[in-house]
Amino acid sequence: MAARRALSFPAVPRLPNPESPPASRRALVAVGLPAVVALAYGLAHLNWYLGTPLGRVPVLDERENLDLAAAIVNGSLPAEPFYRAPGYALVLAGIRQLGVPALGLFPAALLLGVLLHAVGAAAAALLARRWFGTAAAFLAGLLYALDPVLVHYATQALDATLGLTLFLVGLNFLAAAWSAPGRAGPWAAASLLWGAAVIVRPNYLLPWLTLPVLAAVAPGLAARRAALATAALSGVVFFGATALWQQRVGGVAGFLPWQGAYNLWAANRPGANGRYYVQHVSLAPELARANPARAESVLLYDEEVPQGPGGIPAMNAHWRARFVGQATSHPLTWAKLMARKTYALLNTWEQYNNKTFAFHKARSPWLAWNPICWGLLLVLGVAGAARLAAESPRAAGMLAAVAAATATSIVLFFVSARFRLPLAALLAVLSGGALAAPRFWRAWSAGRQAGLAAGLALAAFVAFSHFDRVDDRATFAQDHVLLARAAFTVGDDELAIREAEETLKLQPWHPDAHAILAAAEADLAARAARP
């Protein structure tokens, strides 16, 4: 026995296993299942939508995106700076290069949106898991996957879902960089992804600018220097490439589209509601259908500066000066407009942006029943933010800086539905943290619980109140006429007539509705007269 004891080996220390196989499987389910749900739900809605006129005919910004993609493929871009951000159209052009025919690009773009929606659900779940744990990841991912607004925009040929997905994946890398600031890789990845998001949707520029600021306050001097340099330089790759591309095409270097300057003025000029773009000039039908804001900006510039310098840079300088002059010479008026915009931003009503969400949600058998909305996410998100601030103040501070930059970029322009999608995604992440912590709230003191209850009540009041005509349905007229035009295009004259008549009930003077009604009635009569 003594010999055996002498020959016995010392116990080998076991290496720490950060995640056992069962826990790893739970994490995989918590992240993967919401992505599967997002894909299934999005495809179900898309299957219905493709059978409708608007699912068969690209309209407004959708048509512009497809036209821009075709121009990229054909090498026929106009010799001028980019009017709209080219990132999404460049992705569509890449799809064409993979062999998708021109007629198949529209449905392919809608399918791409659904796939990106699934990726976004997984990214939201990963964020919630990092901050709150596995149960919160599953709940946050499901809220994101089933949010009808996110599904609605995912099934449009628009840049919103692509930009949002890049933003969320980049935020995952930023969260990793913030927890370990000495690693340059996550800072670079976050900067590259958010730089790409800016080229898709320029409203992500302010969030991208938070990266060097956050890097500058990271702990540790050496880590701070490396993080700052990496964050500041990585995203510039996309900005520089876009500037060179625009220089080659239009002769003017720059990475921001020229529609932004006039939109900034239009969203803040006297009389603006700040919720959505309102046309102020009567335009010829072909100009109004192509892009009313673009045509209006040129016409108004020629009226206001008849002898001024020509060219897009001069026009943009004029609109930026008009905005600054209005804000500085009438600060109280502008502050009131900012307050109205902020209220609309926080309200549950989804403001008009090419389409009014409530109008189209009611027509979808897959979205109409869904109770998830901005107001619900806002109330739950406030609770989730309180939990994050209590458990991880540094993470809460980082997220607050990103959210504040995102909200500022929205309020400066229009607070319409498509613009606030990144905030909705952040609220879904925080909502998962709120729903997964019933014991957490019970452990709080009575005073803290009372403060949280007051915050939740205030959030609910702001979200579900109806001041300032925030839920005005006047834009339904635009939805009716848009559907009427699409129905006429695909040969559904009966639907075109019904929708044109609905438009005229709301706006009896609407010229497009009168034109569509006359054309559809004539077409229907001609068909009936055929033997």
C-alpha cells in the first residue's frame, strides 16, 4: 500500500469550462430559434404579400432602388453625385450579377429582406444574452422576430432592414470591445459594419461617430489609443471608397447623398410637422411619382436663388444655411418643433413613410392580429434599461450613448416609422431583459420599485396618448392611391376603382385618384365591350 501511495499521481487541475454542453445547447436554441421564427413569420407574410398588387409592383423608393441597381449593373449612372445612399442598390446589383434576371430582382430583394430579418433576430438575441442571460436572449429574439413593423419593412425593397442588420451585428462587436477594450479586432469590426450601415442609410453616421468617443474613454491608456485609432480609421474604408466612386461618376467626391440637405430643411422649416415629408409645390405627375422631394428641392432652389450658382454642392449649401438660419434666428420655435418630434418619436403610432404602417398592417392576415408594437416595447424597454443600469452600469452607459446618437439623428430629420427601426431593435433587446427578471424586481427596495413604476407609467402615457394629432390618418389617402395605381398596373381594374374612390372620399381633389379612376373605368368598359 505504501508503494502504491508513493506511485500515485497528484490531481491534475481541471481547466475551467466556461460553458457546459447543456448550457451551450440552450444558448444555441435561445439565439437560433428566434431566427427560425423570424424566417418562418417573414416568409408567411411575404407569401401573402407577393399575391397583392404592391407585392408585384415596386413603388416610390423601391422603384428608385431598383432603378439605381440597374444603372450600376449597366454602367449608366448619371454624371452627378449620388442622390440617395448607394449601399443597398449596390447589394441589389450584386444579386443581379449572381444571375438573377431584371424581372426577378424585386421578389429577390423581398426575400433578401426576410433573410436579413432572421439575422437581425439572432443579433438581437446575442446582445440580450451578453447583458441579461439565455432566457432574455430567447425573449428578445422572439420580440424582434415577431415585431410586425420589422416584418413589414423586411418585405419591402428598401434599405431599412439591411442597414438595421449591419447596425445590430456591429453593436454586438461594440459590446465585446467595450467589455475588453484592449482588443482591437472588435473595435475594427464594429467600425467597419457601422461604416457600411452609413453607406446604406446615412442616419447611422451619428452612431458611428460614437465609436471613437467611446474608444477615447475606454480604460487603460495603451488600450485606449489602439481602440481610438482602430475605431476612427476602420469605417473610413467605406467612406473613402464611396467618395472615390462618386468622384469617378459625378466629379464630386463625397460619401453622403445629396438628398439629405433639403430633407434637413424640409423637416425643420416653418410649418413642418417633422413627422413625415409633406410636398409644398405642385408638380407634374411624372415628377411627383419619380421623387417629389428631389424635384421640389430643385424647383424651390431656382425660385429662391434665381441668379445664384448652379450645381448640387451650391444647392445643398443653400439648404443647410436655411436650416441653420431658421434654428438660430427662431430658437424657441425650433425647440417647440423638436419637442413635437420627440413626442411623435416616442408615441406608438408609426408615422407615414411612403406607406402608413397601420393601413397595410390591417390588410395582412399575418400582421393584423399581432399585438407587439412600439408602445409595448418602450414600456418594457424602460424596465430593461433600469435592470441593465443596476447590473452593468458601464454597458448601460455605452448603450445610452449609442441610443442618444441614434435618436438625435432621427429627430433632426423626420421621425417616420422607417427611421426609428434601430431604436425599436434596441427596445426589443432591453425588453427581453425586463421579461426575464421577475425576481430581480422583487429584490428592489420599495423606493426603487416606486421610481420604476413611475417611469413605466410615464413611458406608457407618452406612448399611448393622442396629443398633437400624432395619429392623424390623413396619409391613408396616399396609401389608397398607391394601392390603386399598383392595382391598375397589374390589371386589377375593380380594385383600382375601389381604392381610387376611397382616396376621393378623403381628398376629393386628388389628381392621381381622378386619373386612375378614369383610366380604370375606361379599361373596364373596353374589356366589357369585347366580344
